[in-house]
Amino acid sequence: MSLADKKGPVDTWFPWLLLTPSMLFLAAFLAVPGILLIVLSLRNVDSMLMLLPTYGLAQYAQVFTSQHYLSALGTTLWVAALTAALCVLLAYPAAWLLVATRSRGWRTLLYVILISPLLTSVVIRTFAWIVLLAQNGLINDILRHTGLIDSPLALLWNMKAVIVAYVQVMLPFAVLPLATSLGDIPEALPRASQSLGAGPFHTFTRVVLPLTIPGMMSGAIIVFALAAGSYVTPLLIGGRLQPLLPIGIYQQALQIANLPLAAALSLTLLVVTAGIAGAMTYLQKRWERRVYGH
């Protein structure tokens, strides 16, 4: 009789008992609010935006027939995808440096530098960008004092500033998965490639890069999902007129007080983002099966 056959009911249910507190927490603060949000998105409103006791799909019809909201959704997804691509490109040399550093002390210092921005509120980091990019900010002051410009540049209240702030805020989320993938590559593998006659370029493109694509995909998925749902950074850096769906949700919920429409917009963004992230995860799994054979 194997060890698995000797397991009793207690051994079978004990792991589930350990999971019970976390499952209850998720049910109370994730599943229940999600269900309430779905119900709210189906409520009808009158001309004064007061909730009616009837239900329907009027809010979703307004979302999918409005060119404004469809354009905002497309812009949001494009900005999130661009942010994810830039973060992955910038994360690769940073992750390489983390893995290539042999000194444990220096590596610890680099990890502290990488993680320390995550310990600061995103609002504080966003206001720091306002200090840098404002017309009387640090960058314009330096450019004026060096004689490169005569009048301040409009560095704030545009989409370029939003993307720059996004990349700075979310770069650590792309570096950490990529550093894990690089660290899992056996040191003998690149040496074996070079000993067989491959140069550094071919070793990187044929050996190292394919093995790190799952880490790149993981970082891209995380950054894409975070950027698609963020509203604090674009609201403070780009202004309330930026055509991004999270800003529209914020306005409908807190300024116009059309809660059912805000709920419908939120669920639409959630479903589309989850679908794209799920497709990226599927591609990542297929690549892993192709590279590792399982």
C-alpha cells in the first residue's frame, strides 16, 4: 500500500481547512462586491439619474453604442499595451544587471533600489512627476538656465507625460518576473552554446532570449492590467480631459453620480482586460510547452 493510500479524511481535508480563511476573505471582499457591481450595472435610472426598481441592459447599450466610450476603451488598451512594451524593454537590462551582479551586498542594494518606489504611495510618486514636469518645474528650469529653451515647455497635461509616469511607476513589476526567468537559466547553458561555436549575439538570441520570454510575458501581463485600470496617474498628470476609460469611470461615479453606468463601464473594462490577459497567458503557456516540452 502506497503512502497516498494511507491518507485518511483528515489528511485530505486539512489543506482545505488551511485555505478557508483566505477563501472567506476573497468571498467577502472580492466575489460579493463583484456580484453587487454586476447587479448595479443592470439597474435602470430616470432622467435625474435616480435608481429605478427595474433592471435592463440600457447601461451596456449606452457603452457599446457610444463612440466616446468605445474610443476611450481603445485608447486605454493602446496606452496600456504601449506601457507594457516599454516596461519590458527597459526591464531587460535592469534584470540582467540584477542577475549578473555577483556580490550579494550589491545585489541586495539593487533590489532595494528597485523595490523602494513600491513602498511609496502612487499619489506621492505622481506628484513628484508634477514637480519635475510643471512649467516652473525642475526640467524646465534646467533647460532655461542652460539656454536650450526660451519659454517653458508644455510637458504636463498630455498623453506622453502619462505614459512616462506609467512606465516609471510600473517598471518594477516588469523587472522582477524577468529577473526570475534570467536567474533560472543554468550558467553552463550559455557557456555550452559559446563552446559549440556560437557568438554572444547568437547565444543571446537562440538560447537566453527564448528562455526569458515567459518572464517577459508575465511582466507584460501585470503591467498591462495595472495600466489599463489606473486612474490616479492619468488624472493628475494628464488631466480630466484625457480620453481614458478609467477617468470616464471616475467622472461617472464621483462627479455625475451615474453609478449604474460607472459599473457597466468598469465591468466592460474588466472583462476586456481579463480577456486580453487570458490570451497572453495562453500564448505564454504554449511558448513554455514549445521550449520546455511540457
